[in-house]
Amino acid sequence: MGESLDCNKLYKKDHIEANLLDEEKSSSRYRGLPVKTKTIYENWKVFSKEGHLMFRCNYKKAQWYLTRGLAKQLSDDSIGLKFQPKGLGHHGDRYHLEEKMNICVCCGASQDLTMHHVVPEMYRKYMPTAIKSHASHDVLPMCKACHTLYESNAFEFKQKISAEYNISLNGRGRIPLPHNRKVKKAASALLRHRQSCKDLVNITVSDTKRNVKLIPRERIKELESIVLQWWNQMERDSLSPRHDNADIAHSSITIRRLDDMSDIPDSVLEIAVQLLDYRLSDEFIEHGKFVVSELMRNRQSVVVTENGREIFDETRHDLADKRDHWPNLESFVIKWREHFVKHTNPKFLSDKWKIGDSIYTNVVNY
Ligand SMILES: [Zn+2]
């Protein structure tokens, strides 16, 4: 058995998602928050033909208009559209049109900036496009330290939502696989033991060998037996014409029977430690999907008038600019904004950013 087995193909997306909760608990996920290497806001201004400031964008987008002859350059950091757009973008929206600072909205730091989603992605991704495309309002620059600090508060809030909607953050519809768990634990212990043996060779006597914990020989045999039985069962299953072993499905591995416990290569142990603790039933539903679908049960028809006011009128179904609004989703987004402000006290957040701002986009994509 070579060491180059493609373990990644073994376990599908479900496995990665399954581990999210554990990662959140340990907060290791947040230590690995992706830091922005490029400037977040480049603040190019885009004007309409009539000279209205419509929106701001980055250099790349401005160049996109210029190279296609759709705009002319007005100054070092502004362009004017040559065509008549369907609407005026963010015209009149003071928050979206202001020049934005490339600093942490909480502490003002300009280094190690990440982007924070005020409404967690696990919910937002299931929201209607009219809300998702308005995301920039609720995606804010935060330094890694402030972001990591807040995420533990956010996790507590998610747990409250979990209790309120009676659905685990891991979703509903997982079927536990206790045997896989047993094999995983055995393989994990064996890998640690093997590493300790290697460490022992490298340290000097004065490094106090007593600090290196080794597993007694008898226990090692028990653990190896557990892994060996699992592996050879996989081998038997793979020979069966009707096998449906999810662990080896979609993999390119050729499983070779192991006759001796001492034969177990590290590569087999590494596969074992990635076994799923559960499988998903046909009724499985993600936490975020369930919560958002509940919030969307209540829907209203809304007409947006020329002066921007919204009229809720179920009788005007004939109007072309009628839109769907979801009052409970609005409350949900507002609650997340309130939670964010309460726990971070963002001193550098624009005073034009309001908790009660609309959650919907009125902007046409050009
Ligand atoms: Zn900060």
C-alpha cells in the first residue's frame, strides 16, 4: 500500500461540514481567518450621465467599464457612465456612497483585516437574492483579533437560535455510526503512539523520556485489531458486486487485505481517522436552511414607489414593480446587527451604517 492514497476523495463535502461545529468550538477556525492582502475599499466613484454619484467600486470594475467604452474617466478615481442605466444605483444611500476606510470597524487597526459577515453565511446563503445581493451592508472589515473575539459571542447566539428553532447547529437528520467512531479513536491513538516512538529516538536522556507517553503493548494489539478488522471488512465489501460502503465510494483506492496487525501502514490509519461519525438520512436538513425557511413562511407584497417609499398593499397585484418582502427575515437580520453592535461596540463603524437600514437591495446590476 503506497503512502500516496488520495484520502481527500474518500470523504465528501458532508464530512467537512460535519466538522464545522467542532472547529467553531475550538475556535481554531477563527485563528485561520483569511486576512485580506489587497485593499478592501478602493473607493472609485461612478457617476450617471446627469452627474449623480451612483455607487463606488474598485479599480478593476472601473477599468471594466472604461475598456469597454461604457464610461469615460472623470478624475484619478472617478468615471462617468456613457449609457443610461435602469436605475441610479445607490444614489441617495449615504452609507453606500461615502468613502470607506480600510480599517477595523471596532478598533481602527489597519493590519490583519478580515471581512466579517454580520449575518452568518450559514443563514445568508439560503436567503433570497434580493437580500443576498445587498450583502455589502453587512460585510464589514474587522481585524483578526476583534473578529476572533466576537465569533465566540456569535457562536452563543447561534446556540440560542438552535434552541429557539429546535434544530442543532449540525442540522437535523444525522444517523450516528458508533463503530466508525471506535475505529477512528483507535487509529488516532495508534498514530499518536507511533509519533511518540519517533520522538523518543530523537530526544536525549536529559529531555526526560518520562514525558513521552507510550501505550502498553497489550493495548496496542487491541487497537490494531480494531483497525485491522475494519480495513479487512472494507476489503471484503469492495469485492462484493453489490457493495455500497460509503467510506470507499467515490474513491480511487485499491484496497489490499492486511494479514498482520504489524502491517498496518500509516496511510490506512490516516484514512481511518477521517471516517464519518454519522451518515445523513434522506430527511437531513441543514440548520441554516431550516431556520431561513421558517423565517420565510410569512411573506408580504410590497410596492416601491418612485420616491423610495414602500407601500404594503396586497390588492395591487397588477403592479410590475411589486416585490416580495419577509418581515421575519427582516427582524432576524436586525437582531444580528444589534448583537454585533452590542458585543463589539464598533467605534470606527460609519455613523451612516444603521441597524434599521433596509435588508433588501434596490439596486439593478449593471
Ligand atoms: Zn480590531
